[in-house]
Amino acid sequence: MRRLLLVALVLTPFSASAATAPLSLNGVISDWDGERNLLALLEVDTPFGPYNLTSGSLVDANGRFQVTLDEDVTHFLLPAKEALRVAGAESTCRDEVRLTPPSARAQQFNVALHEAKTHLGRIEQLSSNVLPPRVGDVNARLVYADRAAKLTGQVVCPSGRVEKWNVNLDAGWNWVRSRATGLVGGLPNFDVSSAALPATIRWFRYGEVGALDLTFGEGNRVTRLGENARRAGVRLGDKIVKVGALYIDEVVVDASGILAPGAPGERVTLLVERQGTRLSIFVPRDRVRIPWM
């Protein structure tokens, strides 16, 4: 269980000339449901959990927010390769990315939603909020670098996944984009670059997604049902065979049992096995909140 750490920092404003991206993030959350009294805050991940670096901005009823980036982030910089790696859970991936100069330091920063002291998840710059990403889908990460630097090469994983890197960082703030180029075992390959962001990119509420909202256990059998799945005809004990076009062994899930995230209300074809018979059940995605506390 992750704990939210709220800390008081000695803050030093950046000079405008030091930044290569706007010092204020302005956005509209595309899938906003009109919920009020939520704060958007700049944060950074640390080994102890996420630290908040701003006082935040209220998100209005239309999903608009503004987060001012006027903090001293240099306390959180890491060697740039360590800070920017995106290879996911495969710890045995072969890292062939070269960093020039080797001394460059950087850090990724996120925008998260909070309700009082509860961390509700992040909002992210995405061209689509469908998971797994489709070929061509892009996500953008806000990066601060202490000097100009270049990362080139690739990360190769045992599953066959490859991340190709061609990133030029300026000193100060940067947007680094990752473009999905294909799926291997349900996980995407990426081209990671400093190219311009596509016109289709939007802020999406990633911490509250449309999902099937069910949990399965040993033998891929359903152990808990959300109301949508129950109404659609899924039963406790059903064995999950496929979710959409992916066999269950290819679907990435986490401990919460959230399955096949995407747009709330869209229907997912769930292939289940029940008493030796396979059934196709169409389950609409619920809006599911993923708490971080």
C-alpha cells in the first residue's frame, strides 16, 4: 500500500530563461464527469512515495486546471537514464541506451488528482486512453534536465519488446513522447523521442478508468464481480479465457483486478468457460476509481 507524503520544501522559482517548456500547465481533462473540489498537483515519485511540489489548482466543473511550475525540482534529479527508463516490470531487459554527457541528471514529473489528502491517480497527456495502446498512440512525459543531453539506442526485453530511444533534452523543462509501434504479448513496443506532440494529444484522467471491474484468482476464475459484469451475465467461478482479442495470459492486470481499461460505457467481449461450455458475454466498462493510498 502506497502512502502519500506531504512535505514542506524550501522553494526557489525558476527563471523563465531556464525553462524550455511553459512554467504553467494548462489543460482540460477530456473525460471529466463534472466532479468538483478536486485538486491537480505537480508531483514526483520517490522511493518513499509521491511528493507534492505545488499547492495545486482546483479542477473546475468542465475539467479545466492550471498547475504552476515554480518549484525547485533539483532536489529530485537522478542520472538521466535511471530517471527516464520506461521498460516496465521486466527487470531483465537489456539496456543499450547511451547518455551524452554521462553526467546529465533529470527527473520525470506528473500531475495527480487529490481529494483532501487522498491521492486519486494521475491525469496524463495521451492521444488515446485505450489500453493496451494501439499502434500510433502517444503518451507524453514532463521532464526536467539539468543540462542539454542526448539519449540514443534501445532497450530490449526477453519478451521481444523493444524501446527505441532518440531523445534530445534541453536544459530545463521538456516534453518526451513515447509512441506505441506494436504489441508483443499484450505489451507495447515504443519509440521514445523529443519530437513534437501530436495535435490529438489530450489530458485524460488515468487514475479513474472504464474497466470491467472484476477480480479473478487461481485458474483465472472470477472471484469478485462489479455490478455491470453481474448484470451482463458473468458469474462467480466462470473461467476467463479471453478479454476482447487477447487471451487472458496476455492481458496486463494488477492486484486490484482491474481489467481492460478504456472508455467508460464501451462494451468488451469477455469469453468465459462455464461447466465445459464457452460463452461470449458483452460487458460494458464501469467507471472505476483506483486509489493510491
